[in-house]
Amino acid sequence: MSENLCAVDAEATSLSVVYHGETMRFHAIWLRDNAQDEHTRVGGSGQRLLTLTDIPNNTRIASAHISGERLLVTFSPDHYQTQYDLAWLRQHRYDKVAYRSAPWVASTIETWNHDRQASLVVGDWRQMTAQPKAKADWLACFLCDGFGVINVGDTRDGALHEVIAQFGYVRETNYGSLFNVRTEVNPSNLAFTGLGLQAHTDNPYRDPVPTVQILYCLENSAAGGENMLVDGFACALRLYQETPEYFEVLSRYCARFEYVEKGNTILRSKRPMIELCADNQIRAIRFNNRSFAAPVDVPFEQMETYYAAYRAFAKIIDDPTMEISFKLNPGECFLVDNTRVLHARKGYSGSGNRWLQGAYADIDGFRSTYDVLEEAV
Ligand code: FE2
């Protein structure tokens, strides 16, 4: 078994630890701020009790040594002593973080295209409500793929709320806590007609945008009306591969989205179609031809390139090799990560009935439910 060692640098501003043959470096200020003891953090919630300004600006490592699986540190100038679990330090190491100039997606997700169709699985509601493991497995797939389908088997009005309640919380909007999608004589929104819809993310005119959408089928005897899903992150990465300058303008300049219902609702947002974190991780896609407002945040010299990029991105999104499709039967639903996966509908005929209900939720609740289930295993 290899020996665990530690050494403080000459300025005492950092130390290195050799743990099971791996070298990890940590700064004095990082260690002091991230102490795990009861003076620094509340037991249970782990909330930090200190502000950074409570910690001396000239914090240094006075001494450090390893005892078993723990690193013991004394800081100067305040002689503060604390200790760290070496496994925790390894889990939180940061000295190999490299800046990535190309866009990237989290290692916890897998992007997909049409090939994903072959492995499309419909979740079994009875199993996932009876067995925590089945629920955790469905959530793991949902968080990895950005979508999931469930056969609930219930065709009661409002059954979708019970689905959301299993995972998180409904997000109420001006459409209510749910909305109906079916043919209406005087449609106020194109979603309520029999026309096909281009793949889109919902409600990009909201800020913050709803991060989960559920569409639940209550009746479906109309011909057509299949649902299609497209992985927006896969489309964005493909755009970058094919034409990096198009990716650049769609992620650099903000689009505007707008929804107006006269006398009742005015919603406007300003965000890029491809939103990146500061470290170039792809964070969100906003794409919706119906609510795309006149772009006014693109420089004159870039506007033609911006429109060429928008067209190229739309062509990738419309490309059948990027989509999966399925027809929902009554009692079935699908959920999407609305910041990543676009949904679309093929046109359906006026004969027969097609009645879907939709609702929004936020994905943090889903992640929390999954993490709690995983921790309990
Ligand atoms: Fe939609």
C-alpha cells in the first residue's frame, strides 16, 4: 500500500498531498474556506457559517501532516486548526482543471440523435411508484438523456400533476398549473391547432424559462400527431463541428423572445439561442420560431451571419437524422429537459380526438429527488 504524504510549499500558500499515489495540490485560502468542521459548517445542511472576510487575507499554512486518512492543518496567522478527510479532498481536487475553448457538455449526460430511437424505453409507472430503485433508474435516464416517456395508464383530467409530484413541483404560469392542447375553433396559440410544429423549446420568452415540460395524452384517435424530440445539445455540437463561426454568433449574441396576450400577459426575454457557461459548457438552448422576436442585439456587421447561422441551426434541428419520434397513447406522457431537448409535433387530421395536457416543472426538484434516492442506496 502506498504511503500518504503531504508537503507545504515555500511560501506556505499551498500544500500538496500524495494520496494513494496521486498528487493533489490545494491552496491555503481554499482549505481554510472549505474546512468541514463545526465552526465553519452547520452539521446536516453543511451551510457555511463564515463569510470570506471572516478569514484573514494573509492566511497561510503554518503546519500540515497526515494521520491515517486525515490531513491535519494549522493555519497562520490565527492558529486555526482543522482536519480534512483525504477521500473528500480527492473528490474536490481542482488542480487539473483546464480551460476548454471548444464547447462541451457535462460528463453526466449523453447526447443522442436518431440512433437513440432503437433503445427508446417506456417507463412503467406502477414499478417506479412502488420501487425507489425503479424511480431512481428512470430519473437517471431522464437526467442523462434530457427526456423520458412513461406509461401511467391513467386518463383522468389532471393526472399529469401526479407524475410531476413524484419527481418535483409544478411551476404555475399564466397558462395555469396545466394547459390543454387540442383543436380549438379560435386558437390563441398555434399549439392548439392541427398544424405540425417545428421542433422548439417551450416558453423561451420566460426568464427563468421552465426547465421541465410534461405532455400527457388523455385521448388520441386522430391520425398523425406523432411527437418528435431532438437533442438541442447534439445539434449545437454539430453546428460547432460544421461551422464554428455560426456557433460563435448564436452563442455570443442575444436573441429576443416575446409572447403577448393583449390585456393579460406580456412576456419578454433576451438570451442567446445557444447559452454557454463562462467555461464554455453548453448550458441551454432556446429555439422557437413562433416567439422569436426581432433581433436587435446583433451588430449590423454580424446580422447576415447571424441569420445564416440561425438557418444552419434550424436545418440541423429539422434534419430527420437528429430526431426520435413516437405516438403517445392515452395514459402515456413524455417529459423533457426544456433547456436542452426540443419537441415537435407532426400535423394531425381534424377527425377523431386528440387531447393532451401539458404542464411545467423545474428540474432542480428532479435532480434533488434523484440524489436523495441515490444517497439512500
Ligand atoms: Fe411546445
